[in-house]
Amino acid sequence: MGTEPKGFLIGRNPVNRSTGNGKTVACFLREIKAADLTQVYVTDLPIDFEICHQYYQISETRILSNSFSPKKKSLLCRREQSGGGEGGPGKSKAGVGALLKKILRSKTGVAIRNRFWRKNADALTTGMNEIIETEKPDFVFYDAGNLYAEYELVLRLCRQNGLPLIVYVSDDYIYAKKPTRYQKRARASFEELIRYASSVIVISDAMKRHYESYLPARYIVAMNGCEKLEFAEKKRSECLKIVYAGNLGIGRLGVLERVISALQTMPEGSAFLEIYSSFPLAADQTEAINGSGVACFRGAVFGEELTGAWESADILIHVESFDKRYRDILSTAISTKISEYMCTGRAIFIVAPEYAESAGFVERIGAGTVVHSEKTEDIASGIRSIADHPDQTQQKAARAKEYAYAYLTKDAVAERVFHAILDARKGNAEE
């Protein structure tokens, strides 16, 4: 074992500095040199060689085709540049193949996807063992998804190679109040994985308490870290600029549509919503937003463009769905945007159900204004309260920034995770 940690990362999304879990894991591992990180991932999201020097992409299209064809294709492809190549992993052909891929990635297709992954378990294990033999990592970091075939694969690789394991859980796919048949089967594999793990990183105190009630482990609370941002103080605009930047899935678009309806009930020119997201919208959805008179969809922005959007805002808004289908996930998860918003010094406005931990976290700190209703009159009232009480609004924004700078900076978060990795390596060396 060398003096510097050398990691083998496994996760659905690649580590990067711009998207969802990718940037969260990149934050966690920022103390480790890019030359000492290798990742196996699935999706076509951007990769970043300044963070990780080796990327291998798993093709779910080939997992599907290999399940039926006697002629087997390689399931792993080393990536030389961001995104899947033409006909390579991550890219499906048009027509039936694309439709099947879409179905298999849907919520209802999880059990089917899991079956195909298990059918290809030997090939995946062989391919990943070859990478481990070449790269010689001394720990595995797993960004846990919702396939128990993945849990079994990760555990098999760790045991075969004698490697310690750090598991990161951002969403609870296992301990539902009314578990499905699939979740009951997945739970057994997940708990075996957690028992093996040296540490388990969870995204909130609520998730830590929830998991501890089922399974003892060394749980570490860590969420996406934020940069220290020194924006110029913003004078209040006659028209309040409200900015949403993030994912529009898991029912969030529907809540933003309620926000737009609320804005339409307010005096003309009093507030305007800008939506920034890489989430693909249908043409009619974009037209509805842009034609509302109170909102516009601006697509995806990253880096300085994203921070520029935050700085230009009077209010940064986050929303969560009121659809009960998402209750189990929302009750323990905190959006990656929360810590980022808190560092800006801008007013934070959240529209979410009472059980949403993203909202609860902000409420407990007193870091923003929260409305637990999707009624247009309640949303409009929340926006007016921010505008009508500037001193109180500024106090909340200052409190959010103070808390974020104390506990949620990227350096603070990365140090916490780095110590867990060092402890895992030390414990493994002593066994």
C-alpha cells in the first residue's frame, strides 16, 4: 500500500464538476490526486480528466444484447474523451433499441434492468477485475444506485481483491415504508454490502437516523460542498428575479409550474422566474414556460455562468414534489443545490412538502423562507413575504452563509471523507 490513497470508483454517473452526484463525489474525493483515481460508470454525462485519470464506461445496451445473443461484446470501454462514442457504450441505436433502453431506465424497469445486470455479472466481474489488476487501487468508493445486482458486484470485487469499501448513499431506495417485492430482495444484498463497508456516507442527519434504526454501521454525514462566494450586495430590483437551477425530474417541474401560476396572480412586473436545467423538456413544455409572461427556460449552465445566474438573483428557489410516490426519497435526501444556494448570500425560497428534508434542513437553520403548500396563493404569499420584509430576509441569508462557510465548504466536506478513506486503508492493512 502506497502513502497516497488510490481509489477505484463505481457509480452510475461519472465524477465531474457540473452534474448532480458527479460533482458531489468529486467534492468528496478532492483530496486525492486525479492520477490516483479510476472510475467505472454508466451514463453519458460529462467526464473530467482533471479529477479522474481513467474512465471506463459500462454499456447497458450491450448488457441487454448480450443477454440474448450468443456473440458477446465487451461491456466496458475505456473513455479517451467525454461522452460515449458512436456505437460505443452509453449510446443506443435509434428505434427499438432506444425505446428498450428508455423503458429499462424507468422506475418500472428497475427490476428488469437488475435481471439483465445479474445475467452479465460474470463478464462485468472479469472486466472490472482486469482494471483493478492494472490500476492496483487500495480502496473502493461506491456511489450506490438502486440495482441490487450492483451491490452484489461491488461486494464480490472487494472480497476477491481484499479491498476496503466506502459506500455513499444519496437517496434511500431500500427502506420504504411499504417496500415492493423488489425492494425486499434488494434489502438483503444492500445490508450485506453495508456490513462489509468500512464507512457509509449519508447525505443528511435524517438519513443517518433512519439507517441506524435498521442497521448499525459507521455512518458519516456529508453533502455536496460549496465554494466561498463573495457576491456584491444586490440592491432590490423593482421586478424580483427568481432563479431555479437544477434537475426538473422527480416531480419538480410540476411544482415550478405551480410557482409560475402563482407569479401570474401577482402584480404585473413584480417578479420573474428564470429556470436553468439540463433536464430535457418537450417543445410544448418550453413554449408554455416561455409564453407564461412571468418565466423563461434558459437550459443548462455550468461554472462561471451558473454562479453568474446565482449572483444576478434576488431569490434562489428550490422545489420538491408533493407527489406521495417520492415521499420515501425526499424524507431523507437533501438536494445538492441547498449547500450551493446557502453560500451565495441570496434569499432562499423553498416550496416543498413538510416531510422533505431539503426544506427541513433550511428551516432548522433558519436559512430561508419555506412554504409547505403547492397552492398558488400560498406560494405567492411566500414570495411577497420575502419582498416585504427585507431585513428579516437578509438575516436569513446571512445565517445560511455563516452556516455553510462553517460546515459545508468543499474543503470541510472533503477532509471528513478523506479521514474515512485513511481509516479504511489503515483498518484493511491491520487485518
